[in-house]
Amino acid sequence: MSLHVVLENIHDPHNVSAIFRTCDAAGVPAVSLVYNIEKFPKIGKKSSGSAFKWIEREKYKSVDDCYSFLRKHGFKIYASSITAGAKSLYELNLKEKCAIVLGNEHRGVSDEAAKLADEKFLIPMYGMVQSLNVSVATAVVLYEAVRQREGEKMYSQNKTGTEELEALINKLSTK
């Protein structure tokens, strides 16, 4: 798939589970988990609405390792950041092969994750609060990607072969 999610130091396992559920709903098959400050969370299968078994998890101990892997596979990297110079989510081209990086509930993405990304973006906020819950923010971003991709009929084209899909189902259904 050409859409990927990276979670950096998300400490609440319920948020991670909710994000997995949203990823599955939006057709995102894999999530990269970067934990270099927080511990890897114990993710509950129950709260992810069974999406846990369908989402592949790639664990990294550094942003650089994660980004290197993604760039090697042709991903453009967009990091969420409420800093000067960040573009609006709605200015991003989410039809291209891209990875969306979301950060910790309290600190956001690290300076390193923002600096090494190809672009920084933010979700426009018009009320008094500065940000959304990370699982809600992920849903907003992914469904903007779905909206853009549906306009290009990208979901009507299955890019996974039948044998590859069956192997993936067999692999993930045994988790």
C-alpha cells in the first residue's frame, strides 16, 4: 500500500489500538512504531476492534532508522507539527506514496522527527484548544487521504495479488 502511519512514542495503548482500528478501516496495512523515550505499549486486542491482527507492526528504536526504511521504499514523509512553516493538512498531496507521522500525546512529534521529515503539516484548529487527541488526529488525516484517493479511484484498483493477499490473511489471522 502506498499509505503508511508512523507513531512516535505514543504512550497510551488505547490510543494505539484506536489508531490501528482506523488504519484498518482506511486500508493502511502497516504501522511503524518508534519508541526511543516511552516503552513499547502492550496493545490490547479487544480495544482495537480485532484490527490488531490485520495491522502489521514495525518497531524502531530511532526516527532515523524508521525514516531510512521508508525512504528506501519510496515514501514521502509528512510529520504533524504545530510549528511555524507547517502546511495545512488540506494542502498535502496524499495521493502519492506517503507516510504520516504522529507524535506523543503531550510532546507531539520530536524535533528530530519534524526536522527529518519531507514536510510538516497541521490540522487547522479554530477553537481554543491547540490539538486533537492523537487517535482522532490520525483519523482526520487518514480520511483526508481516503477522500483524495477515492477521487482518483485509487481504492478500486487492488494492488495486492490474490496469492499475496491470501498469504497475508493466513499470516495475520494466526496472531
